[in-house]
Amino acid sequence: MGLWDKLKQVTVGEAARLFLQRPDEAKGWVVYRWPDTNIRLGTQCTVEADEVAVFLRDGNVVGTLPPGRHTLDGQSIPWLSLLVDAVTGGNLFVCEVYFVTTRQLHGVKFGGEIGRVKDPETELRVRLRAFGACTVEVSNPVVLLTRQTGLGELRDDGERFKRIVGERVMLALSDDVGELVAKKGTALDLVLSGALKEELIEEAKRGVDGHLQEIGLQVAGFQRLEINPDDTDWQQLQHDAADLRAMRRDARRAQLMNEVEIERRAKLSQLAGGYQPMASGEAMIGAGAGLAQGGESSGTALGGAGLGIGLAMAGQLAQGLGNTMAHGAPVQQGGGMPSAPVVAGLPGANTAALTTCPSCQAQVPQGRFCGSCGTQLSPAACSCGAAFAPGAKFCSSCGKPAA
């Protein structure tokens, strides 16, 4: 190389140092670092429309420059005075300059298993997978440079950066999806189907966006996001869920039938409490009538006794019911049973002649026995024509027994 060529190379190199901008071969990089840390005073810095320039010294961000052409001097950009090197007499800025892309990065793919999630209903742990593609952009270049480790990995054609973002998306889904399912408390097979799945995906997007904002990124949109269970686990989940729901349906049906039966028995019990005494009284009257009919061969007296017994028992039941519902009918003095009413038209009833029972003092038809208490009644007159006194066992006129 001749002297002229060396001079030309030095001259071009020195001239190039007066212009600070991203080279064409690094246009696709997410983060490009300017190789020279000694920036001359008065250098022209060009920042493209889809990027921002960040100036750092000793690992700390000193300032940023927006898109446009800027002259690096302490007058137009005051914070540059913090970067001046006193050793050089103030002619150099000692710093690191990074050009960070702010345009949207499309087609950032991700995919893989995000772990096992416990189904709230069957308590079965199901392996879930997630895959899709999203659009990412740098929301805070300063945060990206200060919190994201391995800046050297970002200085490439963008593919490695996309892989880093994809890994973070999967990490966010692993942390959030299980928590979202547990928070919903809904069966996993219902969550992963229909509208609930769309709601889960929307919440997962917000969770991913929150994780990326920690390193200065944000999700501009998802081209696709699928959250699906492992096929084997999904079949087992559906089988167990169907069995569990069938058992719950059967238990609920049995409970409803039991409630209906309890209600039915309660109504029957209420009805029985009101009508049972009346029904018992009717049954006793019928029994007395039947006894009277069966005693016709023994004469009117036996028929009257049977009817009297039936009427007496019915009267007792009616008296109990009356005392309960209306504080009922009076009771005969002396503890005797109440007088049985005369039922016209029944066999053995004598509505023409009544006599007083010497035992219970009840007014009963004439006969051999009292229809109220069953005591044997004395005949009204003796064969000699004299009348028997009430309760007399012998005739006071002729001495004959009252047979």
C-alpha cells in the first residue's frame, strides 16, 4: 500500500468518526452498539425514525436522543457535559452509544409445554401446551439496556432476540395459566372450551405483557395463541369429569325425591291429625250399628245394647275432638260417660219411651240393659201391676224379684 492510500485511509477514517449512526448492515438488529467509546465534540449523530440512541457511562444511562440529526456538543445537549473527558481538554465524550430499534417485530414465535395444571373439579393434573406467534416492540429502551442481561446476544439479525422473547413468553404462560385456572375455580374442560377459553387467552395475554414490561418490551398483538391439553390427559379428564357429574346428578335427583316425599308425608300427617277422630267415631258408630243388627235374633234389648255401646264410644271420641277444637261439650257429673244421643231410624232404637239408667243416670230407651253403660235395667212394672221403684230389685207390693 502506497503512501497516498495510507493517507486516504486515515483521512476517510477520521472523517467517519465525525458521523455517528447505525451502519446499513446493522439495520435489522434490535440493539446496535457503536464500537468507539471516544466521541469527538461536534460529531453529527443521526438517529433513524424507528430507533432511539441511548448514551451510557459506567453502566448508567446519562441521556437519550430521539429520531433526527443531532450535533453533539454541551450547548445544544446539556447532559453531554457529564460525558466530557477532562484529560483531553474537553474535546472528547467518553461513553457508550446504543441504537435501540423501536419498530414492531412481527412473527415472534413461541411454543412448548407450560407445565401441569390441577383441575379444580376432578383434582387431576393435566399437562398443558401453548404455542403461537406475537408482535413485540420496545416500549422502554433504557429498561431494556439496564435490566436485560447479555446485551451482546441482542446484537444480531434479530432472530436470537426473538428466541429470547419467545422463552420469556413461555415462562410467563407457565407462571400465569395455572394461577388463572385456580382463580376461576371452574372445571378445566370447561375453561379450555368455548368462551371461557377466549377469556383465559385474554388474561394470559395481559400476563405475558406484564412479564415483558419488566425488561422494557410489550406485546403489540398476538397473531395466534393456543392453550391445549395433552391428548391422553384430556381424554382421562373428560372421562373423570363425566363420571363425577353423573354422580352429582344422581345425588341431586335423590335429594329432590326425598324432599318431595318428606313434603307429601307432612301433608298426610296434617290431614290425619284433623280427620282421624272423626273417622274413628264413624267407624265406632258403624260397629255399634252392625252389633245391633247382629243381635236382632236375641231381641230388641240386645240390639239396643249394641247400638248403645257404639254410640257411647263415638260420643267419647266426639267429646275428645270437641274439647280439642272448641273446648267442647260438658261431661256428666260424677265422672260418668256422656249421654248418647238417640239416633232415629237405627235398629233397636226406641224413640217413644225413655228411662233413666240407675247407674249412669243417662236417658236411654227402655230395655234390659243401659245403652250408655251396659247396666241391667229393671222392668217398669211388676206382674201384680205395681210399679217398680228406680233401682229396685224386688216388687214392693208382692215381693217378686224384678226379673
